[in-house]
Amino acid sequence: MRKLKNSELGRLNVDEFKSTTKIPLIVILDNIRSLNNIGSVFRTSDAFLIEKIYLCGITAKPPHKEIHKTALGATESVDWEYTERTVDLVKKLHSMSVKIVSIEQTENSNKLQDFNIVKNQKYAVIFGNEVKGVQQEVVSVSDFCVEIPQFGTKHSLNVSVSCGIVLWDLFKKIKY
């Protein structure tokens, strides 16, 4: 086996990415404090053709060198917008018929592997603060809560790891 060169990967340039059809999926970052996590979410969102990222509350905004360090240019390709209050954004998206999915451990949450996507339905997936998770007021107005099953001693995964797992799973369900 031989490692492929970047030039052999057939990736889109930024202009091509901007004009290509995205999957009907929005990412919402609810008060994420780590700039490296924010950058990682941008990079993962680029990889899976995410429509848009909303940065809410204390979540930092590009341009920032610590975000850029992990995003590696994805802040230029993925559309993003800042809004102060996550709950206000969720209500706005609800009015646009977007289904809201909080990634959180709750009573009666859906396991990720059991969560079914409705074709041609747009979803917004919310990832919460590294310590406190998704705000309760946001969970309360979500259509679904989905959790990633875990089998070890820890109660949660890093938010950028969770994002990678969830976006890959939903991408497969939407695209294939």
C-alpha cells in the first residue's frame, strides 16, 4: 500500500464546496468553551458537507488562531453564523420546520444507532458545553434527544469526538 498525496484525494476547493449540494443538516454549538473543539467541529462539518454551523453563547467565532489550528481552513468553506441565545435560534429553526436534535443523555433519549432519519427532512444537531452539556431550556424545546452509547467508566465523550461520531452516523443515514 502507498499513502495517497493530497493532490490524489479529489477534494473540492472552497468555491466548489460553497456551490455543492449540502446534506440537510445544521450543527449548533451551545456554549462551547474550547477553541480547539470549535475548530474540530468546523473541520468535521466540512468533511460531511454540513449546511451550516451556528455558534451560540460563549462559543468563540472565527477568525481566531486557536480555532484555525484545528479547523485548517474549514472556517472558510463551511457557512456559519453567531447567535447569542441558543433557545431563540431553536425556536426560529422550529418555525422553519427544522427538527431539533440535542445530543444529550436524557430520560427516554434515543440511542444513536436507533435514531431514524426522515428523508428530505432538515435537522439541526446541538452539541453542548464541555462540562454542563446542552442547556436544559434547549433540551426542553428539542424534538429529539440522542445519546451515543458508552460502556466504560466516563459519563461523556469530548464534544469534538461526539460531533465526529454523530455527523458520520447521520451522514450515512441521509446519504445512503
